Amino acid sequence: MLITNKVYITDPIIANKPAGGGVLIHFSKISKESAHCIVKIHIANDKNTPEEVFANITLTDKNGRSITKYSETRKIPENSQNDLTVEMEIENPLLWDIQTPNLYELSISLHNKNKKVDELKQNVGIRKIELNPDGFFLNGKKVYLRGTNRHQEYPYVGYAMSKNAHYRDAVKIKQAGFDMVRTSHYPQDNAFLDACDELGIIVMNPIPGWQFYQDGEFSENSYQNIRDMVRRDRNHPCVVFWENSLNESQMTEDYILEANKILKEELPFNDTYTCGFIDHPSYDLYIPARQHANPPNYWTKYQKGRRKIFIAEYGDWEYYAPNMGFNQSTFSPLLLKEHTSRQLREYGEKRLLQQAMNFQEAANSNRRGKNTIGHANWLMFDYNRGYADDLEASGIDDIFRLPKFSHYFYKSQRPSTEVIKFRGITIGGPMVKIASYWNEQSSLPIKVYSNCHRVALYLNDSLVGLKSPKKDGVSENLISPPFEFSIPKFSPGMLVAKGYIGANIACSDTIITPKNGKKLKVFIDKSGIDISRSEIDVLIAHAYITDKDGNILSSDNNTYIRFVIETPSENNVEIVGKDYVKAKSGIASILIRVKPSWEYFKLKSYAPDMENGEVFVK
């Protein structure tokens, strides 16, 4: 519900005005020295008398430096609408990019008869984006887009996620080494786009529609979807590409032409870029899925008028079904359990390593394409589907946001020199991860993911080897190929990997074979985002089954764990869904809903013959 005075700034979707309604801001002529800004404000006068209005517009950077300009005073006739347009020049702008996502606060106050009658505040960013025959450029620097796909679904609550949950997802995407995300074919929550603005994650924003097309009412509704999408999301600096395409649907040429015409009408700027899954010249960028081409080259030899392509999906279907898509109703007989990328975390080390290898092979292959500006794997998080009774499990994290080995493969593809600061969190920098549980079922040789120059692996304090990355036919194009170490046979104890940059140890990772004795360790995943005290929040919590020294028993897929919440007000904090949960690879997970009136709570976990676990949150 929007409650306003009778003279007010309109809502862009309700106003339904091409290239207008609400507030439209656009930056041009961008350099390190200056940027030109235009702010277009749509004003409604619902009074029965003409009214004079003016606006006060302020842009403030993170250092508190601001620029303010007043619009002209304009008389708006009774029961009508009009625009106020202001142009501004910003000297030495702080530019938004994927490593330093500088934001400005745009503050607008609307005045009628010298009285403030409406105001608006939102974050905006100044960035120069260019898509040309040489590639994609951000602020004059060529960028290869390392991306993923995301469904905004949580266990039990589906899309009814809290604002903070969307932020936590964005943090995890950035932590996994991605600087770009393709959202799915429905409008994702604005909170997620806000988070992408703050974290420096480039967004490819699609319209609704999946495997269906029809002329008439359907296509007319789709055209309106385009307008609504743009009007809602156009001021987000993170939104760079507009996927003006019905996903995997046989759109007509008339539809494609009209869809792109509408988008350019809504955003009549040189840096408005449309993209679609059909190879049509009306799109600025062609975005095929990897499985829609033939192996072994897929899209690596694509050259059509030097058009640029972005691999919008890869790593799942081409390892899953030999019919290359468009037949998902018969998916079950096509499953090759140990070869597919659809691997639940509880399926174990061997199959999770296969999933990681699938993503690695595909990512390496995609980078051979000279006209490819980037790619997005399918996908970040496991998710439920309406047409199937099982989870789609090709996520590099499971649905409870726990990482699989493939998560660390992607994390290693961020250069060690890239470090991003966000709300006290450090994202990026040197990393090393042993892709093993180191038990009797562990795969040999041992694979290690790292973005360091060299890695040393030790077994029980004895050096196994000091190696450089392994370059071969599935890794020669990667930023950081994996490391591989030969160990003749399993020997219980401690594996330690040390990552070297130059002559210095930059990071390390340790895996220890679990011993006797069991206890529970409880962890609430906040991902650096504090629990809200102003609105309802949902959080994921885990109970880890460990030995007496805290080493996870990753082979435990059978133990049931009971969760209990203690709080001074029983209605303020509650478990959503199950409170009696079976462990998966030694971890049981639940969802908690926290109301803004919460004070403190204790989360406890219980299992037979184990030391109980608990965590206190205040």
C-alpha cells in the first residue's frame, strides 16, 4: 500500500509511462574526471487546483561529499502529471565496479508551496559499460564475466525469504568467486538487487516465461512484463544486461523485434543492452546454453558477424541427458548417477568430485571461445521444482547453503589479488581447499583447489609434494587449475595443504580423519549479516556431528538430530518445518524464523549417545 499526499512522486509501474514514471536516473560521459547525470522525476497533482512544485536533488558519495541541485519551479494543472528533469555534473566520481562497488545516495525531496510533500532515497552507482566487438568493458577495463545462476528459494518457505536472507545469498555468491549472476525467469526480490549493488555483482535480469510462447494475450502480457521489469530495476547499477527473452521458448521474429523495441523505448540510451537465447540480430548479446550446441566444441568456434555471446547456462544438462534439453519430462531414465552434475551433498566424496570435474571441464571449454564474454554455471543453490518430486541438485551449494567441493573450485578462480570488503567481511584473497573428507572411502589421488602459485601437501607432517597447478586438456584455460597429489593408500591422520604466493605461505587448510567419541556443534549461518531487529528474518542453522576434537563425521547419513529453541518469548523465535532432522554427510540443517521483537535465544541440539550442542544468540 502506497500512501501519499495529493502532490507526489509517482510509482513507476503504476504510472505506466515509457521512459518515465517515478524517478529515472542515468549517467553518461563517464570518466575518472567527471560524469554527466540526468534525473527525471514524474510528479502527479491529484488536487482540483493547479499546483507549483520544485524538487531538491542531492547525490552523496560514501565519503559524505555531495552535490545538490534544485529543479525549476513548474506549475502542474489540476488532476494531471508532469516531469521535472535535472542535469548535474559530478567531478571526480567514485565509480561502481565489481571490486569497489561505490554507491551514491540519491535523495529527492518534492516541495509544494515551499512545503515538503514527498521524498525518495535510493542508492545509485556511476559505471561505464560497453559491449563492443572487442568484448565487455567496465569503466574502460575488459572483463570476462565469471557468473552463476540463482533461484531465490529457501527450504520450507520457498520464495518467502527475508530481506536479510537475500543479502546472505548475495554474500555467498560473491564468496564463491562470482562477480555476475543471472536471475531466474520471474522477478526476484529487490533486496537481492540491492545486495548486488552493494557487493559489486553484475546482474543479467530476465523477464518471466519458460518453454512456452503464444501470440495474443500472452505476448501482450509479456510486453508489459518488459516495461514493468525495466521500470522497477532500471536505477540499479548492478543490472547491466536485460534478458528480453522467454527462456527456451520458440518466440516469433515479430515478438523479438517488438520486445527489443520496447526495451530501447524504456531505456533510450547507448548503454542499454538486450540479450536473448535465440540468435537474432535484434539482440545485443546472444546467450545460449552450452547444451544447445554440439560437443566437443559447443560454442567455442561461434563466429557470426563478430557478435559476442555469453554462455547463460553450463555444467548441468550436458552431463545429464543425451537429448540436449527440451525434454525434461523424461529426465529419470536418462540419469547416470556417477556422471551427472546433479549430486546431493550426502551422495559422498566421489560423486561430489565428479560434479566439480564437470563444472571444471565445461568452464575450461567455454574459455576457448574468442567471442565469449563470460559464462554462468547452472547453478548456485539446489532448488525444488514444481514438475518433479526431487531436488534439482546441480547447485554448488545445497538448498541449505552448505558448500560442495565445486564451490571451492569456483572460489579458486578468483585471483588471489582480488579482495572485496563488505560490512566488515573480507571476501577473496588467497585460498586453498583440500577436496577430501580423508577417511577410508576417500578418493585418490588428492585434489586441492587454490589460487596460489604453488601448494605443499603434508600427510601426518610428512611432505607429500610441493606442486604447481596441473595443466591439461580440462584446465589449460582456467585462471587457477587444480593441484593433484599422489598418495599410494589411505593412512588415517592429518592432511595439511599450504598455499604459497612467491616464497611465502599465504593460506592453509587442514583435514583430519575423525576419531572416536561424538558430539554436536551448532552453528547459525548469518554470513556477516546480523539478524534483523526491524522485520521478520529467516536463518539457516546447522548441527555438525563431530568427534571429540571437532572433526566432522562426513560419512554419517543416518543419525537423527532434535533441535529445540529456548527463548523468553516462545512466539518470537521458532523453527520452520522439521525440528527432528536426519544428518547428511554429518550435518543436520533447519530453518529458523525470528521476529523483530526478539531479545535473545538459545538453540540446542540432541542425538543419542552424543554430547549435546548449543549456541546462544543475543
